[in-house]
Amino acid sequence: MQKLHYEKVKESISGRAQLVVVTKKRSDEEVMAFYDCGERLFGENKAQDLIAKAKRFPEDIQWQFIGHLQRNKVKQVVPYVSRIQSLDSAELAKEIEKACAKADKVMPCLAEFHLALNDTNKTGLSADDASGFIRDMAQYPHIQIEGIMVMGPHTEDEQEIRAVFAEAEQLFKSLQKEFGSDRIRILSMGMSDDYQLALENGSNMVRIGTYLFE
């Protein structure tokens, strides 16, 4: 645990955003250091790692699935997660609905959008599909759309990152206007290298791992 980095992040997000501590490839001891500091939102991007950690760690941790979720992993993940941040297709939504109906569980989800068009290996919905996609989710009683998740571009060009985050903020505000800010309330945006820029563009949830641990 990098205490100075942790304190800097907490100061930056105070009153502005929630922190999701990303635990990818971290030891139990490293993760528990943040739990002992009061953190309860933890994120994993692989199904098997999330399930294994959820079984070992305290039950009051709210595990967030933040990676690309394969449809054949949905029923395994559903019992352990408090939110899926990477809902990126109608096909995935159908699997989440089916698994959650069987588990009698309503799953909070974020719709993931791919706005960094130069990053061809990223997953996510198109901004043009945003309104229609969220309207379509009304057919699924076990899915609760709470907002959107966006990843910044993989570049050191600050202007390019700002442009993507600014577009995400506008998309978020547009969806709030259409569906209500009480429903569309989370803009999950910003990671270790770009969370400060994300905060400047309205992010109210950041997903940080490397910067906190190294």
C-alpha cells in the first residue's frame, strides 16, 4: 500500500467521487490494508479472481466487476457482485437477466461505452446507441442501470484523454436529462494514470489499482 498515494487520491476525490480499489493481481494482505482503512468498494476484471477473493474476504465488501464479462461466466459471478460496471451488449444483458432471475436478485449495472475510437481493442457500446440501449433495458426487471462506465484512451496525449472524458461527461448529462438524474447517477471514469483528468470532467467514481499499490 502506497500511503502517500492513497492519501492523495482520497483528498482529490473528497466530496466528488467514490473510490473503487482495483485488486487485480494483488495479495490478500495488500487488499486488506485498504479494507482496514475503511474502503469497501473493490473491483476485479476476471471472474475467477473475483469469486475466489469474495469467498476469502469479509462479506461487507461490495465487489464490482469491471472487466469484459464473458456470457458463460455470468451465472458464476452474479452471486458475488454488487455491481457490474461493464454491461456492453444486449446479449450480455439477457444472460445477466436470466441469472439474476434465478437468483432472485436485482443487479445494479453500468452501461460501458467505447469512446476512445483509436483504441480498437476496447469493448463497449457506441455513444449513438446509448439512449436506445438504456430504453431497451427496461424489459429486464432484474437489471438496474445506474449510469455509465468509460475507459480513457491508451495514450499519453492529455488533450486526447480530455476529449474522450469530455464526450463521456456530455453523454452522461444527456442520459440524465432523458432518464432522470436519480436513475442515471454514476459516471465511472478514471484510472491510475488519468483519474485527475476524469474528475475534472465530472467523474463521480474512479477505478484505481496500480497507483495505490505501487
